[in-house]
Amino acid sequence: MAKIRWGVIGCGGIARKRTLPGFLLAKDSECTAIMDTCPEILGSVGDEFCITKRYHTIDAILADPEIDAVYVSTPVRYHKDNVFAAAKAGKHILCEKPMSLTSKDSEEMAAFCREHHVKLGVGFMMRFHGAHEEMKRIIAEGRIGEVVSAYAVFNTTSPVVPNKWRQTKAFSGGGAMMDMGIHCIDLLRYMTDLEATEITALCGNQIYKYPDVEDAGTAILRMNNGAVFTVQANFNIPTNAGGCSILIMGTEGSVTAQNTVGQTSTGTLYFINVSGESAAPVILPYNTDNMYAKELDAFSRAILQDTHPPVGANTCIKAQQIIEAIYDSSETGSHVNMR
């Protein structure tokens, strides 16, 4: 089976740190070209990963006939224009999350890609973490009973830096919740197959006074089976201090993925089932393959087999709508009904 040939649009940041190394481990995907507007980044990344095709403009990389798909890893503000351009050029697209500044823009992106018959996927790579895949399987098998409660937290520190795009709403669409909380929301929806019906939230700035985005947020989500989930995202707590974990509890047990919410395929998975002889926590093994390589290959296989992307646009649109409801609830001091 032939490999899908990829181009990377925006090769600094997460692309350089995680996704390009993921290509080196992928089986059905290979990066053949990179594009960045910064000559220094373009040169150093090309040298680091031995990529000879290096483009300075979107138009140039999209004109390359030897590229089948592109990975969009620019600041969120540019995602919509990048995706529209790639779709017009007939390239399949894996776009980093969030897809755009607003869910309305994301809906337009999805419709445009459908019209141009190209696949559009979203970079929720944490779905491919082996511990999270195992949690989903355990829950689907009913081994914790009916889901009643869940908690997910994602922490890091992000001190104020002038011109840092994640700290400005015009470039990011939001702060800690939009950048990191969206992963927690996606994982909880993915693992439990439940949807939020009502949301209450508090977001704000305690430590870092960004111009117009929050450094922390907490949201309470009532799900369509009556369960209550809590999501926290913080730009003001060191990762090692607060952990980045998921706990899902049911009528017969629980699963906990400790320190798995992040960019590496590490952490510990615990399982408790009270209906057995012992209710003691059991540490479960899981697949530790690189989740970026798994994400890339899953999208490549969707192209090769002409199937739906494993993480489609509608998934991100729904998550963005939840984030927007979180901001609305925090700003108005009210419950937001998602029905």
C-alpha cells in the first residue's frame, strides 16, 4: 500500500516538537515538504528532519503535485484561510484544534471541504493515546456500569509574553479553555459517547493578566444521561504540580488515567470494579505507540480507503460550541442550555 505524501503548513511549535517526529514513526504517512513564513525556522526544521522541499508561501506548497494531504499547524487565526486554500487545491487536510476562532467559521470550513470533495480532520491526537483508547473500551463494555461522574484537568504554565498568539483572542479564540480544555471535553465525549445538555462555568485571570483571554477556567457539564462532568484548564499551574488526568466513575467502578492528558504516550491507567471479589485499584497495561504517528496514519488510511476521517470536523465543531457556552456562562453568570 502506498504512503500518503504530506506537506506541513506552519512547521514551528507543535509541528516541530511532536508531529514531525511522529512522521518518522508512521507507517502510512510521510512528510515530503514543509512551509513556513520564517526563513530561519524553515531552514532549521528542514535540516533537522532532512526535508528538502521547503516553501515560503501557502500557494507554493499547495501547488506541489506530489503532496496528497496537508497538516495545518499555524495560529488559529489563519486556519480558516489555510483550509480554504488547501481545499481549493484538492488537498486533504488535518487541521490543528480548534479549527477556527468560532464554531460558525468551523462549520463554513467543513461545508467548503465537502463541496470540494476533500477530507477534513482535526488534531485531537489525545484520542490515540493508548490509555484513553483502553478507557473507552472499558466503558463501552459496561465494566464500570452506567457513567455517573467524570473529572478532567489539563495544566501548564504560560507566563505573559508580548505577541504570544495564544494569549490574544484575535489569534487564539480563547485562553486555557479553548487551547487545553477543548482536549478534555473531546476526550470525555469520545470515551463516554455522552453529550452535554447544560453548562455552568467560571473563567478568569488570577495569575497572568492576558489582554483578553483567561488563564484558567472550570466548567460543569450535565450530560444527556444525567451524569455531571467537571473540566478544568489552567495556564497558571505547573504540569507536575497539578497533574493532567481523567477520572470517570460509574455505578460499578471507575477508570483513571493519571498524567495522560498531554503530548506524550505516558502515564498510569487504573481500573476499579466493585462487583468483583476485590475493589482494589488495578494498574492496566496499554499501547504506548506514539499518538501523533497513530493520528497521522489513521487519517492517511481514511484517504487510502476513502472512508471518513477518524476525527472529523463535526467533532471539533461540537467541542467549540461547548467552549463558547462555557464562555457565555462565565460572562453572564448563568446556566447555558445546549439542547
